[in-house]
Amino acid sequence: MNFELFEPDYKENILPCDGVVKDFGLILNTEQSEKYLQYFLQHLAWKNDEVHLHGKYFKTDRKIAWYGDEHFQYQYSGTLKEAFVWNAGLFRLKQYIEQLVGHSFNSCLANLYENGTQGMGWHSDNELALSPKTGEETVIASLSFGATRKFSFKHKFKDHKVDMLLQSGQLIVMRGQTQKYWKHALMKSTRILEPRVNLTFRYFYPNSEA
């Protein structure tokens, strides 16, 4: 299935209300995106994520790697996470994205989905470590590489749902009250056989209790 017949257009906000998700479209060309994909597949410290839900321990099929300015640590989903100091390729992209977005980031959570059978269920990125002050916005820049995947938003209180296809080299930025009012998810598809790497640049507050 070829989703890449049309390049994504720049959109100031894809949400109808209660938040901002800005679509920058493709910020990297096909050659750049493919080089970064292969680089990250080979050079990031991938491992299966570990979570505790309802008193049970789970190891996810999806793999993650967390990088930042320091060896940050925080407790999330019942397990302790620790960041590696920046990989050179990640740091270059961070600087580029900071210029585009106009916001500073000090960490990046990278996600690896090896094929379309791996996804992410409905959730909000609303940990205190990302926005410790009441009313302060959480800004997350999400850059995709590899397989085109369906990414969806669902309002927590209203009958609103927004679907989009994220292509390799495409950047979206979630900010404002998006995490308060919306959940998002990466949909599964057995038709997709190729891997996808997603980089989520964030500002992490080390002294917060998440």
C-alpha cells in the first residue's frame, strides 16, 4: 500500500479545539531521511520498554532509547528510566528542530516499531516531569523516519477524532493544552512490513516527581 502519493502540507493546527498540533510537513528530503533511519537503527541503544500495569509486569515489543543533556533518571510506569548522553546524530537534529520550533529541548525519547504489528495505544504525555507547573504547556516535537504510519488523536471529553499519516522526514509539534484534552495513538497494520523510528524531543524537568 503506497501512502506516499502526496507530500504532507504545512498546517498551523490540525486539531479543531483545546490544543495545538502543528504539522511542519517534510523537513528532510528522501535521501536525508533514509540515511538518518539507517544510522539510528544501527547506533541507538535500543531496548524493549518495561512497564508495570495493574500490578503486572510487561515488556513491550516496541523498543525505546532515551537520550539527553545528562544521565537523567525518573520513575515511570513502575520502572526506573535513565537517559544516555546525546548521540551525535540526535544532537544535530535537536539543534535543527529547536530553530524550527522556537523551543529548547533537553531530551529525546526514541521509539522503534519494527513493523506494523507494533503500535502505541491511546495515551497522553502528561507526566509531571514534562510540565511541573499547573497550566504550563508541554511541548513535544515528533519526527518520523521509515514506514508511513497512521497517527490519531482523540478528545478526552468531546466527540472529536483526527487521523493523519506520518511520513519519513515529517515533523509535528504538540503543544498548548493538547496533553490535557487529547489522547494520541499509533495505529497497527499487518500490511506494513518496514520499520519506523520516531524521535520525540522534550524538555525534561529532572527535579519533578513523575
